[in-house]
Amino acid sequence: MLTSQRRLGLREEHVLAVGPLSIKAGCTLFIGRARAAGVRLEAAEVEALVEALDGLPLALELAAARCRILAPERILGRLSERFKLLSGRRHGPARHASLQAALSWTWELLSPVQREALAQLAVFEGSFELEDAEHVLSLDEAYAPDILAELVDFSLVQAAPRMQLFSSVRDFALATLEDPDGARGRHAAWVASFSVPAFPEQRLSARCPRNVELMADAEAALAWCLERGDLRAAPCALVVSAIREQAGPQQGVGDALRRCLDLEGLEPELRLRLWLKYSRSHRYAARLDAVREALDQAQIIAEGLGPVALASVAHNRATLLWYQGDLEGAVRCCEEGLARPQRPASWGLCVLGCLERSRPSPTCRARFLGPGLPFSRPCARSPM
């Protein structure tokens, strides 16, 4: 039996993968190393730090050595400069003297294409599948599945249950990226691909783990696009808004949508979707005057797009009336939208079904909510 950083590729080889430490084991290691340095800690004080360091033993030992002058929460707050902070070991191999030295040693073992692939993958904030990675990787003739398998063999990419980079590996690799704008642009296009055509029949549920994972990537892509005035900010903002809309908190979404609406060159249909999402962000904050203004802007655009767009605005206006206590007006608005040719019927039926919950007649509830409910179930692929 032997230990190795990577698989040997032998025919008779049987591999037992050794992953990072669990939170409990990581806390035990950290507390033990801190006690050796004369500092007594409890597990509750270090759990967040162990998680932030991905349970990597070397990183935990280096961080524990800093406890003589920094409390764990202060170390956690300084992880943006982790490669300066996690250093100073005076014994053992030179590659274990610091976290950067350990990663540099591994980096030198990689081929140029493996290095470039790892650097490009570092733009992912969360986990990803092979198909997601293929959207972002640009490796000339190299075959992405082979390269990813090699990086998994090097223990630089976690493979299960989904692929992901350790945060320290991500920070190290990202600093080496030769074309950050190219990789960030492909990443933004991947996030934007989750924005489906207007007036969808299905929406994302924030309870889906996949969509929770997407959130960090969507926010990062949105920030990158807004910083550069990139038009891909608009679909990225729609993805962020859709996830948060289902999760509850809407802080900052309205501002991002407003900045997207100020972009020049947006397609009318996309601009309409932004106004509708913008109206909802204010509706959740009970700023109803802003909701009315946004819906008025949406109405102007919808008049040039046809009945489906007009019906969509009508259904959103119905919800506003509902919030204001005008149930009869809300029902009339929904029925107006449903009466239009090529209407997005399921959406209107769902809204009406919710409205009819406020009425005493179970017959009315069954009439509208029953047909609309199947369309309100979350879609696995799209957050919109």
C-alpha cells in the first residue's frame, strides 16, 4: 500500500480516495494545534473557519498557528489574503511551509493545458456538472472530459456529488488566468442561458439544491457584466431575481434590475421582462407607487409586442390590485389577460386560482386553481 497525490493508472490499482476532513474532525485538528500553541478554543468558535478552509489539514494547521495573535473569527475575516496569512511554518518539507508553497508545488506537476483548464474552472463560484464546465472551458483541441478527469485524479477538483474546486485552489488558480475576460464572459453566457424565453409556463423553486448552487454563480456573473456594461447583465439579473423571488429576500435585486434597464441596446422583449421583474421587487417591498410606474413602462413596451406581452402585464397588474385589496379589480384584470388570443393561460389561471382563495366559493377555486396548478411546479432546468 502507498499514498500518492494522484492515481498511478496501474492495471491492478485499487484506489481509496482520501477527501478533506469533516467539520467535526477539522475542529478537532484545529483545536489540538491551537492548544499546542497555548490557545484554548471550543468547537463552536472554529466551525465556520474549518468550513471556509474546506477541511484541508495543512490550511487548518497553518491557521491554528495564527491563533496566538488572531482569534478564529478574525482569521476568517482575513481569508481574502489567505496566501499571506497561512504561512510561516519552519519545520517539515519546504512545500508545507505555506499554503501557497503547497499549491505551487502541485501546480508545477500539471501540464500547460491542465493549468489553463483549472484556471478557467476557477470562475465557477459553486459546483458544476461536466456540461457546465464545457460552456466555460476553451482549450483548443483538448477534450474537456479527459482534462477534468485528470484534475480530479490530482485532487484539485472534487467530483462528487457534483464537481467543485476547493476555495484555496480556486483563489490560487484564478490568479493565474491568462484571459480572465474571456473566461468570465463565457461564464456569464452560461448563467444567461438559464434565462428562458419570455412568459414561461414554469418557474424555479428555491428549494431545489441545483438552483441554490446557481445563485452564487449568477450573482458573480451579474456583478461582472454590470461592471463592464455588458448586455448579458440583463438575463443574469433575471436569473438572480427569479431565484431570490422564490427564496424570499429581495435586497439589492431592484437596484441591479434598474441598472440593467439603463443599458442601451436591449431587445424590447428582454426590457419588458426586466420591467416586470423590477415591478415585483418593489411589490415585495410594498413600494406600490414604484410598482405602478414599472407596470406603466411595461405596458408601453407590451403594446408593441402583441397579445402575449399584454396579457403578461395584465396578470402582473392583477397582483398589484390584489395587494391593494381590490380583489374584484384583480379578477377582472386576470380575465382580461386570459381573454387575449395566444394568452399565457396557465400563468393567468394560477394567479386567478390564488385570488379565488380569498373568495368563499370552492367552485370558483376549483375552476381556476385546478387547471393552473400543474404549470406552477418548478422546472428542473430553468430559474425563470
